[in-house]
Amino acid sequence: MIVEQIRYYLAEENLEDFLAARRELSSLRARLDLPEGRSLIADPVPDEGPAVVWQCGYDDEGQMGLAEARLMGSEEYASARERINALVERVVLELYSADGD
């Protein structure tokens, strides 16, 4: 299993707008029959750490590549990503393999 984690660093005042855009992406993923992932919200939002961590699990690299390919052609995906990019100060993408896989 592969776990993708995206750490979003943003100001607390941008949190609700960010979450609305992130939820749109999850809804789009569901409509495309892709794993939706899960948003983890820091409570409280730290000064130095990420405000939100989005994570999603994939069976293998093929499933992760399929998700990327389906999303890349979507105008809705591009629009939500643009809104997210305007709200965040920094983004960190990390990939993990599950122990035992």
C-alpha cells in the first residue's frame, strides 16, 4: 500500500475557504471512482506546522498513477487546485509505503 500525504501550511483565517476547495476535490475524486482521501485538521492551527494534512491510500503505484491521470484532464480539478494554491503558504507532498507491503 502507498500512502500519499500532503501537508498544507496556511493561515487560520484561510482555513474554511481551503476546506471548501479540498472537499470539492474529494467529491470529484468520488465521482471519478477514485479514493477520496481524508483531511486531518490541526486543532489548534499551529504557528509553524501544517494546518491541514490530506492523506490517501492506494493499493499500488498503478492505482495512484490512474488517479493522477483521471484528475489531470479535469477543469474542476484545476479550478479547485488554483483556489487552494492561492490560500496556502507552503505545500509538502510525502509518499510512504505501508510496513509489510
